[in-house]
Amino acid sequence: MIKLDFAEGLFVYFLFWFLTLTILWIREVWRGKVNDWSLSNSRLFHCDNCHYAFLVKDNANITRCPRCNSMCIFRKNRNF
Ligand SMILES: [Zn+2]
């Protein structure tokens, strides 16, 4: 059996929670980077049929509208 006095047990307890919180924090930072969205006009699509504006994650030039499922083509020099 491992003998621990009160100070060592308290140290192990705090070390356990410190490591747990560190792992959870690193996981949250990693998830934030993976699911990162940045707003820019080059990623903002506008559907001509239903006038729904939506974001596309990659730099695609053509995609489908999530509302009406029609094809949307990215046009440069749009005036919103
Ligand atoms: Zn649409």
C-alpha cells in the first residue's frame, strides 16, 4: 500500500485536476482551430432564387443553396 501524508495527497489531487483542466483546455483550443470560421465576402454566397445568404467553408466557385437546393455561382464584384 502506498503511504501518503496529507500534503502529498493534496498535491496529487491538485496535480490530477491541473492536468485534467490542461488537457480540456488544449482540446478546446484545438476544436476552435478546426471549426474556425472567418467572415469575408469571398466566402459569402447569395442565392438568386430565395435571396438567402450563406457561408461556404472552402473557396468554391459553385455550390448549392442550403434552403432551396439550387445552384449558386460565385460572382466577383458584387454590390451588396
Ligand atoms: Zn436558395
